[in-house]
Amino acid sequence: MAIIPTPHISSKAGDFAKTVLMPGDPLRARFIAETYLENAWLVNDVRGIQGYTGEYRGKAVSVMASGMGIPSIGIYSYELFNFYGVETIIRVGSAGMIRQDLNLRDVVAAMSAYSNSNYGAQFGFRGSLAPCADYGLLCAADQAAGKMGVTLRVGAVYSSDVFYDLSEPGPLETLEKLGVLAVEMETYALYLNAARAGKKALALLTVSDNPKTGASLDSLARQQTFTQMMEIALEIA
């Protein structure tokens, strides 16, 4: 066990539940804690990255933000898995649609993640990595969504290392032809860290925008109205 607290998490040993929901936005973390968790208390606020632990239907659950991008979630998920004894992280984030048969607010489960990031190079494999979700979590999420009447779109996602991609042509048209569902910025690192630590991870993503058409939801909607995704994650936590 590494020395804790870490440079990024001020929590003590035992402050986190075995399962952590991980949105990118600290305000979404607070919204989940205040809306769904009983007896929730703040366990981390270093750099404004809010983390809470409470109970959902009698079970201990934590929620903590990851910040934006592969480097940020790479740090937080690594420390939770390896220093704080967390066994499962469920990302609850937003994504832009790549497949044009998706709609705003659709919920996507990331079965695997492609990336243009060099994050995977540190793991020692001389080739391309496409890390996968935990199969049990993926199946449980699909079943929970079905009980809620939510159609869960399951497939590959693309974790981009850049938000404003200036390459010409950009990668999204090629990825659409390969059946990739959506683009976001974190799942690749989360899945690799889980695999290396022997832990479980799943990314549930709500479609917030369409990069091809420019259609999008505003920041408050992304923060507070993606409740189907949150409730699926809590059901399987």
C-alpha cells in the first residue's frame, strides 16, 4: 500500500467505497452525491476534484470527478485502484456521437476503447491496444437499462487526446465506417489502468453533442440531466 494521502487525493484509508462512480465534471459528482446518496460526506476536494462517499439503497458507494482527458483520469483512477483499494470504477460521462443513427441523450456503454493517445506505451506492449470493459459490469448494465426501459447502445468508443482536432481530414469519418459509436476523452486510460491493476471498469456515456452537425446540449444539461446513465451505474454499483 502506497503512502496516502497522495498529491491529488486527500482522503484517508477507508474513505472510499469499493465502487466509485467517476464523472469528469466535479459539479456532476456533487449532483450525484446530493441527488442519490444518503449520508454523503466530502472525502476529497484537492484542486476542486470533489469526491463523496455515501449509501445507495444500503450499499456504500463513492463518486469522484476525474477531470478532463486521459492524463487526468489516468492519475485519479490509478490512485484509487492501487492506493485506496477501490475495486470498480464506473465512468459516467458525456460523449459526442460518431454513428449518425444515435441521438442526443442516448446512453452508450463502451465495450472497448480506441485512442490516438500514447498512454498505452507505458504498459510495455509493442503494438496497438484496444482495452475492454469488464464483461460482468457490461452485462449488468445492459440488464439494468432494460429494466428501466432504456436502450443501451453497446460498442467501441474513441478516446481522443485532443478536443479541438485540427488534423485534415479528421478521424471521425474513418471511425464511423469502423462502427465506432462515440468520441470522448477518458475511457482508454481507465480501462488500461483497470486491466493492469486486475480491477473492474465500465464507461457509461450520454450523447451530448454531434460533432458533424453541431447539435449539442448546454453545460447545465450535461451536469444535471443525464440521470438515466447515473441510475444505471448506481444499480450495478
